[in-house]
Amino acid sequence: MIIMPKSCRLDLLILHRIYAPQNIRCCEQHILKHGRLNPMDIVEMNDRKKLKTTLQLQELLVILEDLLTLIQEAIKSLRLDFRDPMLSNDDHLAWTGWNIAQFDMMFDMLSPFLRPSCNREPRNAFAIF
């Protein structure tokens, strides 16, 4: 078990709408090489017992501050660009479910049908789709 990196906590919040507090621990197998959450892992929440809880004001403030920090970090981070040669296999896998070779193969097959515009580039449009 390792302490979940901030980038994984942000992935969990954005992808699964689950908040993970600072210093929470998880298995290494759920984290990719560059500190991202493995998108192929399923987060099973159905069997978890829902506990009623009370929070002290200070605890609530710490949680809200942490959430706001995660959101602020996401806002300030570089924008995802699938034209960037620095994107790794792990990045491609995390965002699309495909490695670079698989993504390139699918893009090559579909790119004749994608049109660029002033707002989007075909490679990024395909990645979003």
C-alpha cells in the first residue's frame, strides 16, 4: 500500500465523483507509472456500508480546502493535447483506454472523416470522442 498521489486523487474525483482525502492509501497496482489512476480499474461502491457521520467544523474546512486545491490544480495544469509527442503510453491509456499504437491505428482509419476547425484539431477531437 502506498499513499495515493494527488494526480490519482484528482482522477478519482473527476472520473468517479469520489473524494479521497490527503494521505489515503491504495494498492500500487491501481496506479500507473506516471502517478495516474488506472482507468481500467473498476471502482465498486455498491457493497460499501454507508455510515452516518458528523464532521467538526475544522474537519469540514480541511476537506473543502483540499477539494478547492485539487480543482485549482486542475484549472492551472497544462491542457491535454494529443498532438504532443511527450504524451506517454500511460497518458493515452488513462485518457482513451488505448495505448499510443492503438490510438494511432484508429485515428489513421478515421482521420479522413474528421474535419479541423478553429476550435478543434482532428486528433484531439478523436481523443475526446
